Amino acid sequence: MTCSDHATSLAPAPVRLSAAPAHALGELLSRLLAGVGAFVMARRNRRAIAELAECEDRMLRDIGLNRSIVDGVLEVGFGRDPSAVLERPSPSYAACEVERAKQISWMRIHG
């Protein structure tokens, strides 16, 4: 056996991660990035809603909002996205829209 043969036989084998820890690390990084992305989006949406709060009441009514809704949405916790609250219409709003749709269809039939 030559000197180079001894050197290669004594060299440590390359360290390889098994699939399970590598997969777990990938999942952890994915969740971390998703959390950071959600936080950034929530901050951006909070700023946009804060700009809405500066609008006049008439302008808010034009887009289907009122001052109390906008102010209430800004009370949502710091880590949560306040725009998610605006996406869900209140039951009273939904009832008003159903009633309005009925009136429009009645006017089309009888008008």
C-alpha cells in the first residue's frame, strides 16, 4: 500500500444530512418566511386602512364603509391583518344587500 492509499482510506467520509432533518429544516424555513411575509402584508394593510381613516365620511360611504368600521378594524391586534376583518361583511350589511336586491328585481318586474 502506498502513502496516498493510506491517506484516502483515513479521510473522513463526507457528512450528508438524511432526508428527514433536511425536510424538517426546509419546512421550518418555509414557515418562517411565510410568517415574515404575512407580518409585512399586515403592516402594509394597516397603513392603507390608516389612510382610509383620514378620509371624509362621505368618501367612506361611497366605498361601503363608515367611520366606526374603519376605526374598529384598526383596533385589531398588532400581529393580525386588519384587512381580513373588512373582507367579511357584517350580517346586517348582508341583510341590507339582500333587501336591496329584492327591491331592484321587484322594480324591474313592475316598473
